[in-house]
Amino acid sequence: MAAFAANQKHPQDQRLIFVFATMKMYMCLLPVIGLLALATFSPAAVPGADILGGLVLKHFDSNSDGSIDTGEWQGGMAASFTDMDLNRDGSVSGDDVDGLKKEMSDELGEVGATVAVALIKQIVLTLDKNADKVVTEKEFAEGGEAMFKKLDANNDSKLTKEELAEMPARLLN
Ligand SMILES: [Ca+2]
Ligand SMILES: [Ca+2]
Ligand SMILES: [Ca+2]
């Protein structure tokens, strides 16, 4: 009887060890699962979104108060259009935006510039209303106004760093 009980105890111990080992494994994985969940559900977690947000804030925030008002947005967008139209033909194409990478690399590094240019290209081409693969100044200005409204999550007519970091999430879906 005693021997039987001892035999019974053994698999039970094994099972407990297995349960604890499994639990330990899940505990180790928790931070990873958390990060994955964040990457999936947080709009700001689009790769490069913070880089792009920071870039826009830096160049558009002319009074350096940490946010972009409607006037700064209009001014910044107009200046961006001029900067982006590399071949000066009055409209911005995907190739124009690609051409910005070299200059941006000085500011953002190679990887940062690649990511930022890819996002900017996608966002700019959403403004191509007539689908001719180029964005005219008119398309850009009209789309830019709508863009501000989409980004201003709390409707205070100012874009903060956090709101700007959601550019890809809010403009590309
Ligand atoms: Ca400002
Ligand atoms: Ca067009
Ligand atoms: Ca706002």
C-alpha cells in the first residue's frame, strides 16, 4: 500500500513541475505579449510614426510652443509642397518624395529617412483626388485642410506631438 502511494506521488510531482514550468514560461513571455499587443493596437506604434511626427512638429511649429495651430499648418504645408516638388513642375509625384531621402538622411539618419520618406509618400498620395499619380498644389492644399481635422483628435485646433504621431494611423486607413 505504501509502495503504491509512493508510486502515485511521483507522476503528481512531475505534473506539478510541468505546471510551474509552464507558468514560468508564460510569465517570461508576458512582456513580449504586452509589446505585441501594443504594436497591434496602439496607432502611434506604426514604425516611424514618431519620427514623422517629430519632423513635422520641428518644421511647422514656427512659434516653438510645442504644437501646431491652423496657421502654422497652412504655412508648413505650403512650404512642404515647394520643398517636395523637386523638379519644380507644380505637382508632387512619388519620385519627388523619394528624392527627399538624401537630404533627410542628414537630419534623421539613413534608416529614419527611409521610414519617413515611405510614410510621407503614402500620405501625400492619399491627396491625389483624380488618381493621376501626382498631387497638384490645389489637391495638396484642399487635402491638407481635411488632414488637419482628421489629426486634431481633441478638436482644440492644435496638433500636439501625440496627435502628430498618429499621422499614419489616421491618414492611411
Ligand atoms: Ca506652434
Ligand atoms: Ca492628382
Ligand atoms: Ca489637438
